[in-house]
Amino acid sequence: MRRHRLKTWIAAGLLAAAAGMAGAETYGAPPLQGNPVTSQDVRVQRQGSGFTIDAVMHAPVPAAVAWDVLTDFEHMPRYQTHLKTSEVLERSAQRLLVRQKGVARFGPFSNEFDSVREMALTPQRSIRARQVSGVALKQMASLMTLEPESGGTRLTYHADIEPAIGLPPLVGPSAVQHETAEQFSAMVREMVRRQGERKATAR
């Protein structure tokens, strides 16, 4: 029971963020093989009953493409397989209210989640999120920043998460680390796919 709950709050906390690749990658690179973000790219630390998560990633695409993927919440279920729905409830130039539903899986266990988060946007620079409602987490706040760098965009992520349940001292951090890497890998792969699509359309 503890394992499927663990997966639930990890998925609920990380999917709203709308993620160890070489800087020599070029725009329009072919589809990525393996996971572009590994567990080693993610640092997880306990803070009382919660966690802090820090990750630094490289996406081999322009910041505009990275931004489009990170803020395209409606299409996240296409590449985040445990999301059932993801919808924008309210939208303005600098604010989104996003609701996401899905099934969190951990081995043979599964559980549904439903969360609402407010996103404060600084276009192509940062996404700041906070939980408005949801049962998997007591609280969640995160910040994703984008910065152009050689061959693409540097993505820096920080989150403070407090789950609604206690977690084992060893299992908790390692599972958070793995899930963070998996979900951001999916995002980076989607960024590369869209960049290739744009280049093909421009020909």
C-alpha cells in the first residue's frame, strides 16, 4: 500500500512542472535514445516530513520550443503515460490554473490522483507552481527556469514537496529521484520531437 501511495504523490507533484546531455547537441537532433535525464542529474533531500528536489537538465532545442512543451499542459497525456487528463481551467498571459488526473503505477500497484495547481508564468524564463487542491500532497511549490546555453536550453528545477503520508527513509528519496528523471526525460524527448517537426514543416 505504501508503494502505490508513494507513486501517486510523486506523479501528482512532478507532472505540473511543466524536466545529462552533451552541450554539443544541435537543434533538430534525431530522436533521443535512452533517458536524457538520469537519476544522477537529480538531487533529493529530506526536509522534515517533506522533500526538496533539484535538477539541472539540458534540452537540445531553442528556449521557445522548450517553453512550448513545458506550458502545453493539454497535450501532456500524449507522452506522460500515467496522465489521463490535463486541462487548463483558467488562462492569462502570466497565469494558468491547471487540473490533472491520472493513474499512478508502481509495480503491481496503482492509484488515481486529481490535483489543481496555479502557474505563474514569465514567458520563456520561468514557471512557478503551487498546489491549490489535491489529496496526495499536503503542499507543493516548484520553480522551473529556462536559460539559453550552447546547443540548446538549460532547465533548472527546484521543488518543495510534502506528501500526505510518511515515507521510508531509504525508499522515499530514491523513488522521488527516479520518477523525477523519468518524467523530465519524457519532456525533453517531446521537445526534441517538436523541434524536428518544426524543421520538417519549414522545409
